[in-house]
Amino acid sequence: MNGFERPSAAAVAAVTRELADALGDRCSANETVRRQHAHTLTWGENQPPDCVVVPRDAREVVRVVQLCAARRVPVIPYGTGTSLEGHVNAPFGGVCVDTSLMNRLVAVHAEDLDCVVEPGVTRKALNEQLRDTGLFFPIDPGADASLGGMVSTRASGTNAVRYGTMKDNVLALEVVTASGEIVRTGRRAKKSSAGYDLARLFVGAEGTLGIVTQITLRLHGVPEAISAGVCPFPTVRAACDATIATIQSGLPVARIELLDALQVKAANLYSKLGLPETPLLLVEFHGTDAGVREQAGRFGEIAADFSGGPFEWATKPEDRARLWQARHDSYWAAVGLRPGAKAVATDICVPISRLADCVGETQRDIAATGLVAPIVGHVGDGNFHVSILVDMDDAAEVARTEKFLERLVARGLAMEGTCTGEHGIGQLKRKYMASEHSPATLAAMRAIKQALDPLGVMNPGKIL
Amino acid sequence: MNGFERPSAAAVAAVTRELADALGDRCSANETVRRQHAHTLTWGENQPPDCVVVPRDAREVVRVVQLCAARRVPVIPYGTGTSLEGHVNAPFGGVCVDTSLMNRLVAVHAEDLDCVVEPGVTRKALNEQLRDTGLFFPIDPGADASLGGMVSTRASGTNAVRYGTMKDNVLALEVVTASGEIVRTGRRAKKSSAGYDLARLFVGAEGTLGIVTQITLRLHGVPEAISAGVCPFPTVRAACDATIATIQSGLPVARIELLDALQVKAANLYSKLGLPETPLLLVEFHGTDAGVREQAGRFGEIAADFSGGPFEWATKPEDRARLWQARHDSYWAAVGLRPGAKAVATDICVPISRLADCVGETQRDIAATGLVAPIVGHVGDGNFHVSILVDMDDAAEVARTEKFLERLVARGLAMEGTCTGEHGIGQLKRKYMASEHSPATLAAMRAIKQALDPLGVMNPGKIL
């Protein structure tokens, strides 16, 4: 928030003392702990909070927020620290609220296809606990992120093309707002027209409007049949064009992921896959046995129309799991391509018809700029990632990378896309907000921030 | 908004004069026109605005809002007047903004499965204009409502079980806010994490935060194969239980609608259908030829498990159209059951597991209260409607109906449902907001209203 000022050392010391009184050893001002709770991924600066608290429940979160608000000390929510745009940094200092102890699966309503979780539950832990219910939660960012963090960044992942993003899979939220009150928004009914959709407002607000303390999530039935496969293409453009045709044909593909040749090479090295090092689509179909067969057949035909193939199946669950694990490890695989380099992971999203153009122009830009930067993407949504491996000691390369990122965003926006499909704004993409949104739109966002957090203590320096 | 005061006669006269200067004969203070633009359906009072304007574009809407705001005169947006909870009434007088001339299909991006429309386009007009594209817009409230109105009530309808509601099918909005500024929120990318989700905030805000002047909608491919059918059940409970089992099994039914025996009788009378007068499910499947056959077979098995059947197909498009037209005409069919009575149409929505209980208890309540009140429902979403036919000259019956409605909402809320799944709050359900939402939640909604409309001129007396 513009105009927010770092609290005085006395205010911080007083809050830290009060929090230690309230939470005992679940409040720490240890230097290492503090640095671990600030931004650690990609190239942003590490800006540690003044202390880290680990509340056990919403009541304790209320207490923390009240103490901080009383002295205008920032409150920064923290899940697993896997966000990529500096969301968990503390540029004005303040108190990091680590939600890792709020990790209970509160209820599973299998008959209603929903569940209630605390924010510290991670996506893998949730699916582990759902294993016997025949249900699963599909949203899967690369990291094993916490669901609170996934709510806050409006996360998506590989299944979003079929199951939607966090926006579509949150039924209700409990949020502690800056006033220290608990706001519950939404109920367990599948839809409602009863007033403003506050749940959707908190989804993607990156902790700037409050701290999520409970989440009611939609679940989905584990499909009767799943089939996944790999399809090589001669060029990235051919793979993108096949993706566009697949989506436009209405084929209900569950996942359709692009890896460019460099990312395949990285995955082969990191995950020992032995895949052909050309652009690939990883696809998956969910349905009945017959339905999955039919979908796969149609996809094979579309791929062939764009010179793709052969389309090879991973029929065994363990092969499938290995394939998708490799996809989820693409960030770490990319890091392995250039030891010692920092990986700058970015994402943009464009209308699907512009995908091939956008990826193609970006690849040419990468080559012209002389960067090592594999591309992977949730291409069914028009969303793709570039992981740029930067030698942080080479100032000229850092500068070139910064200019490249600016061109990437400008390219996406010029194609009616967005500067981030799923990573969020955090600190590092704030500079693009004025390009993506009009002054009136930004003014409306600021007015809402001011209305719900008049002191500006909730995660200041993010989004706006 | 609490505390809003009716503007002085002088202020209203001045605004009316200024609007007439600006819009010529597209500004009317004619008594009949005014009354036609206030609440006309169900039993709410007709509270006409002071004048009605018919702007041609967003620029004119900005002018109208600026003139009204300057004199603190209310602005009430109007689509087709088919909302059911008094959304278009003018309890404080003011200016009705009729969007019927803003009825252009601005763009169709078939390759991206989206289109851009003005708010006065109706859902049928849109689908008519999309006919040659192979795409359609699925959201279908009973009336041929305007898309601006559908955005504003967060409408859904029979296809929502498969395609979602307006919340899920709006990509971006252009909204004129109380300050007379144009806010654009969202772009054409299928997803974004770039800041607050203002689009979802305006969806369902019932014009209390601004007037929608342009809408970017997601479209869907017309399915290769559609099959629809009618399945009778011995009891409403059996039909609900079959619905629950269908949803829980993950069968991707496109529509699954309940009509109770009384509604079937009404439909037979109104639409000359000749259906068996028992509880019925109307179902529809979308997919490939093989997929649709498979889904229908599975549904038939589920129905039989609950003593339903025989499941009869309407294979011809004209039979299917007649069936769904009858479903959409259910409000008018209900009205026909008791000539001279007023139809009070209400809706609630509960978690699917509670559907059979909720409908069953409601039917017993209807019988015990001595009401004529057929039930229809988008039961796949746990959402159902009761149309109560009330003799408005019988004060005791009116009072009994009011008590019945209160019990219906209390029943839905006790089952973790909502007081409205799709009709919205308007004026008539405001009294339930405090039962559905906590004081902190309502305070957050009021803070947002205050932030975006500090003078309270946007559709006052609605929602909050």
C-alpha cells in the first residue's frame, strides 16, 4: 500500500514481547527462522519479518492480528514459502504468521463432494487423507503448496483446464480481517446469490485483505479411468496449434502440458525419463474406460494433423505418476540445467488463439537475448512459464533478463492476456499492474483495500 | 443502504430536466413507463422510479450516473424486469437506467470460445446470433433475461450443474461505478492472478456497486450429441435420491430438473405435454454419440435403483425443445393453476446430500399450511423453487405464506444452504441476510459498498 510506513523499533519490540507472552516458543525472532520465512525462490531480495509466529487456530490468529494492528505492525501470512513473486517478504518488517500448525482436515463431506480444511494443509497431504473416499482435490501448482497459499494466489496448475482454478473450487472461506474479526463467506451450498461474493474477493488477494483460517473446498470423484500419454511435435508452434485445435474441438482433456525441447532435456537429466528431446505435449484424459479411449483416439488424430506423434501411452499408474512428477519438478529440473544460476520463474496467460504466437515470439526473444530459459505450460489455458537461469554475478545478464521479462509481459498484454495466470503479483509484478489495469480499476482495488484494511497492516507492499 | 434518504423533489426535478436535455425522448417521466420499470413479478409492491432513461452506450451511462450522483439521486439499472425479489424497484425514487438499447453483440472470438456483449442483449438473442458459430452460451434462467441482469443476480438455470453459473462464465466486465468512472476488470485470458477479482465482485452485486456496460462471456461448443429424456418417480424423495446418486457417481449430466406432480399437472395444462402426473426428472446429456449413450444408460440404471422409470427419450430436437420450453415456462404454468392468484416464486439451495430432506419437509409444510405451491428445481445443484399461488385479497393466506417462506429459508440455512441459489436478494430477501451471514461478514460487505459507492446512490435499498 502506498504510504505505509515501517513501524518504529519500539512498536516492533513491544509486539514481539506481547506475542511471545501469548504464544510462548511459537513466537521466534531468530535470524535464521526469520530469513527462512521470507522470499527464498527466484531472484527477489530476502526481506525477513521481525518475528515469526506459529498459531494453532483462528482464535490465535485473531490475537496476533489484534496485537499487530494496535501498533500498526505488518502481518504477513505464510504457507510453505513456495510462492514466486515475493509474496512472503516483509519489506516493512512485521510479523510472519506461519500456518503450518493449522493443518487439520476439519471435515470431509463425501456425499456433497466437499471438505473443510485449515490453511496449512498442503495439496498432497489433503489428497493423501482423501485416498479412501474416492474423491480428490485437483488443483496442483508445481510445489506441494499449502491450501491457504493456493487460495491467496488464486493458484491453478495442470488440471485447471478441466477442473478450473482455486477461484472455481473454493465454496467458502473463514478469514481473519485487519480488524481482528472473523469473516465467514459462503456456505456449503454449491451456489448462492446471497450478497457480495466475498469468497472470490479473498481468493487471489495474497493476504492483503486478511488471513485465511479455514477453507471449504469442492472435491471431485476420482475418475473411473485415467489415461496419460506423451506426444512429440516437430516444433513448439505445432504443439501449440494442436493444443488450440484440441480445446476448440471441445475435447474434455484433463491435462495438456507443453514442454519445449530444453525443458525435456532438463527433465530427462533430473528425472531420468529418456523422453525424445523435442517439444512434447503431456496429456491426460479422465472418464469412463470407453470415454477415455474415445478422447485419446481423437487427440491422436488432432496431433497427427499437426505432424505430432507417435502418441505413446503411459498405461501403468506408476509410469503416469513418474511423468507427472517430472512435470511438477520442472522448476528444479530447470535449475539443474545451469548449476549456480538462479532460476527466475515467471508466468503469463493469453487467449488460447494467441498461444502459438506468444510462445513462438518468446522463444525467438530468448534466443536473441542469449538466455537459458526452458518453457513449460498449462497450454490448454493459454498459460505458460519461462524459467530463466540467470548468473546473478553477471550484471549485464541480470539487466538483459529484466528487459526480457518486461517484453514478455508487454507481449502477453498486447495479446489481451494477463501478466500472471497463476503465480500472482506479490512484490515483483506490481510494476505491471498499471499496464494491465486502468487507473479507475486500480482505484477500485485500492478503495477495497482501504475499506477492509484501513491501517494497511495486512501484507503491505504486495499487489497494490 | 441504511441511512439513505430520498432526494428532494427539487433535486429529482433538476436531474430529470438535465437528463431530458442530454437524452431527449430517451428520458421519460411518464407514469405508465415508470410503473413498467419497477417490480412487476411476484408480490412485492411496485415502487416506480422518478424517470426512466434509455442510454445507447457506456458514455451515456457515465453521464447519467454523474448527473444523478451530483444530486444524490438513486440510479437503478434495468434489464428485462424479470428479476423476482424487487431488484428493479425504486424505494427512494430515482432514475431507472433501461439497458435495452445497449443490445449489441460487440465481438465473437470463436477461436477463443468467448464473446463480448452489451448488457441489454438477452440470452436467447445471444444464442440466436451465435447459431452459425457452433458455440452457445449455456446459462438459462427461466425468463429470456438480459445478460446484464444475469450478471447482476449471479444467475444460473438448468445447465449450471454442468456449465456453472454466471460467476463461472464471465471473463471480464466493464462497469460504470458511482464516481462515473469506467472500471474494466478482467481480460480475455481464461485465468489471471493479477490482483483482486473485481469481476466476481460485480457479478451478483445487483447494481449496488455500479452499472454493467459490457460483458466478456465464456462460450461453449454445441455438443456433438444431445439426448434428453423424462423419468417418472413414485415420490419426490425417490427422484431426489436418484439425483443425489447421479451427482455423487460423477455422471456429467448437463441438466437434471425436478418437477413435482403438481408442477407436471401445471405444465400439462399450460404446454399441452401429456406427461404422467407423478414426480419427474427431466435430464439431458451432452457429449459424443457414444458418450451420451453411455451416460443415459448409467442414468437409467441409477433411476431404476430408486424405483424410477421408464426413462423415455425425446430424440427429436423439436420434442426436446418443447420439453425444455415447458420447463422454462414453469412459472407461467404455475400461475395458470390458480387464476387470479399472484405467484410468489422463491428459491433456496442446499448441499446435495440434504436435498431430499429439504424438498420433503417443504412439501409437508406446504400441505400443512394449505398452500397451492408446485416445486421445480435445478436439483443437480441442490437448488429448488417453490411457486406459491397466493390470493392477495386473503390477508390470512398472505400471512400464512409469509410464515411459510420464513420457515423455508430457516430450513435451508439449517442444512448449511443459502436463502437464494440464483434469484438474488433484492429487497424481499434482505431480511434473511442477517440469518445467513455473520455481523462481521455483513460489515465487510457494507465496507465495500461504502468504498465503491460512498453516496449510496447505486440501487439503494437492495441486498444490504
